[in-house]
Amino acid sequence: MRVVVAGGAGFVGSNLCRRLMADGHRVTCVDNLLTGSRANVSDLEGRDAFRFIEADVARVPDLPADAVLHLASPASPVDYDRLPLETMAANSQGTWRLLDLARRAGATFTYVSTSEAYGDPEVHPQPETYWGHVDPVGPRSCYDEGKRFGEALVTSYRRVHHVPAAIVRVFNTYGPAMRRDDGRVMPELLGAALAGRPMVVHGDGSQTRSFMYVDDLVDALVRVGLDREADGQLLNIGNPEEVTILELAQLIARDVVPGATIEHRPARPGDPQRRRPDITRLQARYGWAPTVPLTEGLARTAAWYRVEAEPIRLPVTA
């Protein structure tokens, strides 16, 4: 298949491009390199089945495609705090443009949304039927509401133009190619421990997350993104194993970087207190479930951080 990956030079996007190439697909990676890095896909460049286009997704040209996956957006608090308008544009203007591209190409469209669409949830775990608890003018609103608008746009565009489209809501993901300065909790804690600094836990650390290793996410994205029968689906993708942030820091200090220390600081405003996906829909449709345990994923990620000063370069088979 001919697959367009928007945001393909980012953390998740580059891992997705690599998997698609390994599976024998032709991949066009579109990225403006605002938060991604061309080095993330440098091992793919020069291959006949791979093409890199440096462009903003709101202005990407028409491209031949059988499937379009839209991952293009700043996705970490550090990035969308400094790039709030760009974050909203990627999920509004960028989504509209990529939908136009998919319609003209006769391609399927998959919008990669986020668990942040649920905000600080009052329902736990979060099923796709839950509408969320989001502050539209809060510190995370450019991302939360940008993604929620993107979902609404995909829904309306599909209804009007009959483009086969699916929406996935991705929960916390970590792994190789995630920047140490990303600002999300996993690289923040692991990066600090590896550098010999205290791991900073905000508040008492009782807030929870559900961490999914990037290979598991990519596997789910491939299943949904290349499934033409996924039209109209709204699906959570995540690991239902819930841990507190303090437990995560303690696990790193015990098993990954022995002797690492923990420092408590004031809680961050707008930080969701609980986050765990209900993945019943995804499991029923594809038989999918995460396979990489947290301890193993942490070890793999730490090994990559220890070796790689620059983003990931792993071999592919096609």
C-alpha cells in the first residue's frame, strides 16, 4: 500500500514509518520538523519505497495514497506550551488539508487523537463513549481542544464527503526516539535518573498513568490505519495497566537506575489525576492487547538513551 504518514519524523511517526517499511509498504513521510527530526528517519532515506517531504501539513501537496495517518502535532506539554497556535493549526487546518488529500486520492484517513480528549476524567477507566472533562481555557487547552476539534472535523468531513475515516485516542506512550527534553513524565524521570539528577515527582505522586511501549502502539496503528473497514470507528489505544507516578519513579530507582533519587515538587496546574483506557472495542475488533511489560519497556528505553545521542536508527527488512 501507499501510506502517507503526517508527522512521520516525530517519536511515534518515525517508529510507524519504520514498521510500515518493514512490512513492505511504500511510505511518504510529511513533517515540518517543528518538533520532529529528520535524523529519526535518516536510515530510511535513499530507499525506493520511502519519500520524505518537509512541509507543513496545512500546505502539503496532493499525493498518491491508499491510506493517510495524521500524527502531525506537538504532543508534549513542553512543545505545546511554546507552540500553542501551531498545535491548534496542525489539528484544525492541517486535519482539513489532509482530509482533502485523502478524498482526492481515494484513501482512508486515520486521525491520531489523544487521551487528553478526556481531560481530567470523572469516569474511570475511560471508554470511548465518555465525553470528557476538559477546561477550554486551561494550560493544556491548545492541545486538548485542538484534538477535540480535529475529531469533530473528521466526523463532519466523513459525513459530508464520505471519506472512510477512523479516530484513535492514544494513551501515554514511551520508547526509543522520544526526546529527553520532551517534557512528558517518562523521559523526564528516566532522563533525570540516567543523568544522575533527582527524579522530580510533582505533588505526592498519586496521580496515575497507563504506559504503553511504542511498538505496541505502532502495531495497533497499523491494524487500524490500513483497515478500510475501520471507517467510522472511534478507538482507544493504550495499556490498561495503571501505575502512579511515584510507583513509576520507584520502579526506575529499583530496577533500571539503581540508586536514583526522588524529589517532590508542587503539583502542576491542570495535571489529570487519573488516566487509564478502556480498550474493549479495540480488543474485540482486532484481538489487540499490549505485549511489552513496563519493566521490559523501561529497560529497552534506558538502553537506547544510554547509547543514542541522536534519534533511533534501527534496520528494516524492506
